[in-house]
Amino acid sequence: MPRRKPCPICANPVDPAYSPFCSRGCRDRDLLKWLGDGYRIPAGPADIDPEGETGAAGLDTPVRAD
């Protein structure tokens, strides 16, 4: 029988009702980390448009209907 991974918050055994967490409390703590600054997704440098959003191909460019 494969061994189950522990709760990622507190390392207790996982409860199937709250999988992959052990309890509602750990599930909620994880959600709060996502909503706050606890978890971050790494990103590269931002693509900066030197023309701005209203440049040659920006939002102010009329759309042709063919």
C-alpha cells in the first residue's frame, strides 16, 4: 500500500474530507497564504511596451471589420 503524503501545513496525516490537508484549519491557513503574501509565483521581468497601451497597436487603434 503506497504511503500517503502528510499535510503540507502541519505534517499530520491527511483527512480525505480535506485532502490534501488534515483539517479545515490547515486548508484555511493555506488559502490565507495564497490570498496574502505567503506564496508567490516567480515571474520574469515585465514586458514593457514603449508605445504604451494607446500606441500603434494599442487600445485606441480602430478595429477593421472585413
